[in-house]
Amino acid sequence: MTKFVERVFSGVQPTGNLHLGNYLGAIQRFVEMQNKYNCIYCVVDEHAITVWQDPKGLQNAIREVTAAFIASGIDPKAHIVFNQSQVAEHAELAWVFNCVARMGWLNRMTQFKEKAGKDKEAASVGLFAYPALMAADILVYRATHVPVGEDQKQHLELSRDIATKFNNDFAESIAAHGFEDGFFPLPEPLIQGAATRVMSLRDGTKKMSKSDPSDLSRINMTDDADTIASKIRKARTDPEPLPSEEEGLKGRAEADNLVAIFSALSGRMVADILGEFGGGQFSTFKTALADLTVAKLSPITTEMKRLMADPAHIDAVLADGSARARTIAAPIMNSVKDIVGFIRAK
Ligand code: AQP
């Protein structure tokens, strides 16, 4: 049985408007993983251009995600922080995976359907092939654990399908090259915490998203204290007071979402929160939630601003992380080339 080194990989797209959902569903988890695993955190700029990005805005967004990682507590010296396009092996392995994955598999991806909208003919080929690149991001490090929000579950399942098919299709060649029981691990999604799917503040049935045209729908990681308080005050709720029991949150998407955010930010159980705020007015709860959100995000926002003032430092962090990422990815990609039957200079 091949023993895979336990390794965490995850990524965030530099598409602007980094929000509380990205923080609670992903970045906060990334920070926690650092004590237990060797972690690789990637600013996935190649994913970002699957939809149009203004080049200057893209550079800024890459630095902003990097700053958010570091300001949130990711240690780029102990772990690896880099941007995807600096490690060519991601795109190289993605091509091999494009040839392993089946059209039918990608056709079932709900995120493509949502992002492409009605005019699928006008969507980029990259947007369609996005999940194969995501599989390559993870597997080019033979990563075993992937912390993500709930919305990425289907893509993670596809990564496992691609790894399985590669291991099966090339089983003989994999064994001939000295690897026992498959070349790629089947990466485990880690979808954990109280807020794996943070919903829009304007519509509890839609996830909080960078691309929502309404800025009121999300708390941005760069929002100041007044903006955060005002967005939470204006967050949609129903006319009922908060329930005292968890059961009472059923069918009340907006209330459920705000309580989940409170729970994720405070580390308190939902029952405990409802014990304190149940039966009371929403306004009292919203004030406490705003204070909590500001207390949690403000130090991060301040540190992000400080880091963003020195782009050369951020670029140096990314260059260093990319060089270290390459030392892991290059030999794995070389083995893939050998397994597939390519000829390479040795
Ligand atoms: N609302 C959310 N709740 C919890 N987790 C979330 N994530 C995203 N939205 C939520 C998680 O954040 C990580 C990075 O996401 P991404 O930037 O790679 O892309 P995304 O999932 O497409 O994020 P957005 O914000 O929704 O962007 P748009 O609007 O462009 O689609 C992932 O782990 C994701 O699960």
C-alpha cells in the first residue's frame, strides 16, 4: 500500500471582494490546519481568468488574497503561500487531467451551470475545464486533505474520480515505475466548522459570493467597522423574534445564517447563543453580531492594509512560496510524464 505523506492543499481565487464566507468557510480553517499538517495555500490566479479579469485589478487581487492569508494567521515561512501561475506544473498536469476526465463528468458540475448562466456557448473553455485544473492543483502535490466550503464538495468528488481513473488507466505503468497501489491519493474534503456555507445577507437562499452585484449581500474582508455594522443592521430577517431552541431556526434561512455566523466567529454552540438571545429582538442580536464581527475582522483588515502598502514584500513571499512549491510539484510531474509515456530529458 502506497503511503502518502499527509499534506493539505487549498486555494482562493483572486477575483476581488474577499468576504466573510471565504474567511469562515476557508481561510479560518486554513489557519487551524497549520498545527497538524504541512500546508500549501495557493492564490489560484489561473482559475480567476476563467472569467474576464482586468490585468491591473488581477495583480491587486492576487496581493489582497495573499495579504488576507498572512493577516489571518497563515505563516508563509512554516508553510507555503504562492500564486498558481508561478508553478507551471499546475497547468501541465491539468492538461493530462483534461484527457482523463470525461465530458459527461464536467457536464454535471453545478458551478459551471450557475456561472455560465443561460449563454453556455459564450462561456470560456477554461470555465468548463475548471474542475480538472482544480484536481491538478491538489494532486500535483499529492495532497491528501483539502479544507473548502460546502460549495466545493462536488469539485472535490470530481478530483477523487480523476485520481481514481488515472490510477486505474495507468495501473500497469504506475506499478512498472515502482509505485504500489496507485500514484495519486484520493483527496479528502474537509468541510468543517459552523459556517461551511455562509449565505447572502440579502437572501438567505443564496450563498454569500464575490460576484453578487449587491455589496450589501456580503461583509468584505476590507470593510471598515461602520460598514460592517450597517450591513448587519440592514441584513434581511423575518418579523419573528429569535427562537430559544435550534428547532425554531428551521425554515428561517436568514435567521439561521446570522446565528451560524455568530457561532463560527465566537466558537460558541448555537444552543448557547439562542439561550442568550432567544425570544429577544433581532436588533439586540444584530448589535452583538456586529460587535463580534468587527472585533474579529478589524485586526485582520488593519494588517491586510499594512501588508498591501508594501507590494514588493508580498511579491517576495509569493516568489519564495512558488520556488518551494515547485520543488514538490516538479518531481511528481516528472513521474506523471514517465507514467503516461512521454519522453523527457533526464
Ligand atoms: N459563502 C461561502 N460560505 C462558505 N465558504 C465559502 N467559500 C466561498 N463562498 C463561501 C469558500 O471559499 C473558498 C474560496 O472560494 P473561491 O474564491 O475559490 O471561489 P468561490 O467558491 O466561487 O467563491 P465566491 O466568493 O462565491 O466567488 P464567486 O462569486 O466568483 O463565485 C472555497 O473553499 C469556497 O468553498
